[in-house]
Amino acid sequence: MKKLCIVVAAVLALAACSHEQKQAQNNGPTPEDRARALIAQLTLEEKEALMRHDAGGVERLGILPYNWWNEALHGVARNGKATTFPQPIGMAAAFDEPLLEEVFTAVSDEARVKNRIGMADGKSDWYEGVTFWTPNINIFRDPRWGRGMETYGEDPYLTGQLGMAVVRGLQGDTEAEVLKTHACAKHFAVHSGPEWNRHSYDANVSDRDLRETYLPAFKDLVTKANVQEVMVAYNRFRGVPCAASLFLIDTVLRGEWGYKGLVTSDCWAIHDFFMPGRHGYSPDVEHAVAEAVRAGTDLNCGESYRHIQDAVNAGVLDEAELDPLLTRLMAARFRLGELDGNREPWDHLSDDIVEGPEHRALARRMAQESIVLLQNRDQILPLDAKARIAVIGPNANDKEMLWGNYNPIPEHTLTLKEAVQQWIPNLVSFPGCVLVSKEDLTDKEVADVLKQLDDIDIVVFAGGISPRVEGEEMPVDLPGFRGGDRTDIQLPAVQRQLLKALHEAGKKIVLVNFSGSAMGLAPETETCDAIVQAWYPGEEGGTALADILFGDVAPSGKLPVTFYRSVDQVPDYEDYSMKGRTYRYFTGDALFPFGYGLSYTDFAYGDACVKRGVLEIPVTNTGARDADEVVQLYVRRPADTEGPLKSLRGFQRVNIPAGATVTVKFPLTAETFLAWSPEAGDMVPMKGNWEILYGGSSANASLKHLNYKY
């Protein structure tokens, strides 16, 4: 016992060692060294407890309980109040990396404050830690996927750039002695729905689709942003559950990309290995645990790793196989300062920054930039507050809809109705219809709505869908929806019926569409005068929408996904091939293309030129008001007849004063000209002839062309 106490005292002394002391010791023990010193003292039971998301403490070694499970999709979630920013798909529409990094810096500031408050009782409980399972960087390949709203859209390059901004904001300086928080790239890999079969689905994709579409964002976050965690997906990949995939975890992630961080399972995913009706991969929990450990899944979200001792006792797992995983886990806790109780770098952060005025202003700005103007017939927008305006629709007065999913519970939210009332105190406002119904409105119900709008000229209709009907694995049984996903992308029939009646009654209609996914709004382009895509814009979303509708701010968002006309334009949902999907491979006529979005002014693109490897594009604001434009750079390789029609390789949000011209510059690097190489089996810089395309959206009609030889 005396010898053990001496060892423990030495370990704790190392844990308390300051940065200066370690330097004085001439490159003293690393976090891995300190982790191994702890692990050497652990029993098998203690090792098992430390490898679950709800990690138990080891009191005799000074290890406190720690819960790894925390969420920060667009604000510190599920732990009371925090600033609620727009849903990620909306933030993607802003095409603004610096602002996104600023948003997640605010999120991680709030996270450190909430962690300090939560640790007052000496341990981190659920949603109180500083390890966040964010961002979701799966590719939003199909508009029917209910979780697509958690992502940054359909394009690998955009997803990678924005995902890295999230990581930088959450983690801070990854070379610092104490990390601010962990970010987590999820769900690795080839996961984009359906929700109803994610526990049994086997994703089989070509090597090209894997390397060209599904892996690039993960590679960016690992190799460039130093993300600290990667979460593996529920589904199988080529017959093997992702949490047991040596190819994904060992060959690609740790081998090719040199990843040193943590791998965590999705929640209860290891149970899917053996549970009836799921993967059918393992005969029992002991073998499932052994497969996951052997592949290098360090942390189990769920309860499967409670059977680690059983697996060892059954002879299917050797205790020594746990130690490399535990070394990564405990070293990470040292780097977070969590084992040392070292929160000093953020002790200065005041409690009142949480949903404070600066962060709410940031949420408002992000919401403003996320809103996309899709149609503006006869320039009906911006509205004149003196006009006879009503705000109706099922989403007009719904705060929770604005918050999206995986959200905090903010204390301050104005709905669209309440925000417009700031402009029109005597506003006429009522729902008019429900969000979605199995039955049409009766003639009397339609007549009652029209009667209440007798004196109204312009109807702002707050419609669309809601996180109550789209999202992660949801028990929803309504027309057009299944298990959190959608079977149809049209506006719900009851809303479409009412819009048609309003149009036939001679009302001018501004449709504000709330959704986390692309909608088939072809009929609404006829019945509505203006269409505004609002996403789920967060706690300041109602206010930001009023800013746009009444012209205080010009709309500047661009679509991060293709808006198809109907599901008839997209392939089978369960087919993961990219053929016919997204703007990169879709050959049809989109309703609103990727990258599209109108303003209250117009922009003209001049002829670009290349100077010393830099593409220079003159862009002129030809209108009468200052506004932001998102300048987009695409490339195409003519020799690759089976490749993408075009691929985004650069974007910049720029403010251009009325009548002014700015020159937007894009360095042309080797990464600009990455292309699939069958010989290399990967994306590599490809010499030869390229076509550079640039403009304000991905639509061919809005792009200018420049031939270039790389």
C-alpha cells in the first residue's frame, strides 16, 4: 500500500506540473507519458469505466467522473440557456468563414462558462463538459434526409471550409498547453440517411465517390484543422460497421491522414453489431466490443463497453489491447486541463456573456446573412411598413421552430409575428392553417381566412416545415414524412391550398419558408410574389427576417443545397452513388440552383484574368444600395467526361458599395485543381487543361468562363 501511495503521489505531482516547470525539466513528461503512468495503476474494471461516455471516476488516483457527451451544433445545447445561432444549414448559406469562426468562438466561450458552473459540484454531468460532438460534416446528398439541416450543405469543399472554421472556433489554439474544447467531426463515413434504416444499412460506394465526395471534408478537418475527435457512423461501410472498420479508422484515418485524436462511436452504435434486425455482424456483445476496440474506437457512447470485462473473461479480447485507447483518452483529458482542474485560461470569462448582448448581436448578424431571397417579382420587397400587411401561417408565431434541433433554450426570442409587430403595432396575424394535415381545409375554413384579410393587400405567409417533423430518427407519421425524413419535398398540401386561395383572391404574397432542407416550391413561384428561405434561423431569426423584409438589411445568403422541383428529379434515396445528385452531377433543370440568392441590388461580373497564379475577378454593384455579394469560383476538367459538371473551389463574401467595383482575388493552388485519379486511387492535383467558372451562383447562365492550363 505504501508503495502504491508513492506512485499515486508522483502521478498527481505530474498532473499538477505547470508549463514552466515542465520546460525547466527539459521537455518533461508528455500528456501521453502522464496517461500511461495512470493506466499502469488501473484495474480492468476501472479501465472499462473510463472508456464510456459517462466515464466513472477513480477516487484513489484523483480521477473525477467525466461525461464526454455534449452538443454544440449551433450553441451550447441541452443545458439551459445559451445563445442559439441559426441551424448549420442556414449558417452555410452565409458563405462566411470568418463570421462562422466568430460564432463558434462565442459558443466555446459560453461552453467554458457553463462548464465552470457545472463543475461546482466537483464533476461534469451530462452536457456540462468541454468535449462537443460538433460539427456534422456529412454531405447533404438528398433533400429528403431529416438530419441534413445539421450539415453545411451538399458540397465537399464548402463543407470542409466551414467545418474547419467551426473547429477553429471551438478548439482555439490547438498548440496551447490547455485546449479550450474538443470539436468532433461526424459521422465517419458515408452517412446521409435514410434515418429509418441507419442501424442496418450497408453503404457501398465507388472509390471515386468515397474520395471525391464523402471523405474530403473529414480529411480537411483532420489534416488542416487538427480536430480532436472523430465520431464513426451507425451504418456499415462495405459490410463492416463503421465503429469496427479497420479500413476507415486504421487505414484511412490513422494511417493515410496521420490522425492522433480520439475516435468515438455514435450512441449505442456498437449494440447495432449484434442486436436482432440490425447489422448481424457480431454474435454477441462481447464479440462486438472486441471488434470495436480492435479497430481503435476509443470511446463508447452507450453501454456496450460495460461488457469489456466480459469480453476479456470470454477470451475474445486481451486487456493489453485497451491500453493504447486509454492512453489517447487520458492524454486528451490532460490536454483539456480536466484532470488537473486547470481552467485558468478562461477564468476571466464572465457568467453574463452567456446569451449576453454581444452574442445575441452576433446571432442576429449570422441570421441576416443566412436568409436567402429566392424570388422578388416586381420588387415587392422590401416592404413599406405603411402598407396593409398581415402575417399569417403556421410558423408565424412559433419560437421553438426557430431554434432548430440540438439546440439551447434561449431566454430571448422574437417570432416573425412579434418582430413585424415592432414595425406594425396593430398587425393582423393568425395561423390560418396547421403545418401539415391529413385533410384539406374546408371551403368554410378558407372563407374565414379570406374574411379576416379583407382589408389586407400583402400577406406575409410564414410556412414551410419544422424540426417537429424533420430531424433525427423521429416517430412522425404524417403525409410526406417518414421517421424524421421526408418522402416528398413539396410544401404540405394544406399550406399549398391556402396559398392558392390567397393568390386567387388577389392578395400579394410573400412566402417566408422555414425548413432545414430544400423544398419543391415550383407552384409557389406562381402563387407567391416573393419567396424568402429562412431555414431555422435561431433566437434572433424573427428580428433578422424583419430587418430583411423591411429593407434595413439587404439579403445576401446563397443556397448551400440545390432546390429541386420535386422528388422526381432525384435518384433513389437509398442509392449512395452521386450520379444525378447535387449541382455537381445533376443534369436536370433545378428550381433554384446551388449558390443562388438574390439581393436588393444587382452585381455585374467583369472578365477575369490570372496574374502570377492569382485569379482576379472585377465585380460591380450596379444598383443603388450597398450590399454583400458571395463571389463563387468553380472548376471543371474537360478531359474527365465522367466527373463533376463543376466543382466549387473558392468563395468570398465581399461588401460592395453602390456603383463601386471591387477586385476579388483567388489564389490558384494545387488544391484548386484536385481531381480523381484512378491510378492513385485518390484526389490529386491534375495537370492539363481546366475550365475556370466564376459568378454569383452555380447556374451555367450566371457563370463566366476562362480556360486555364495547370
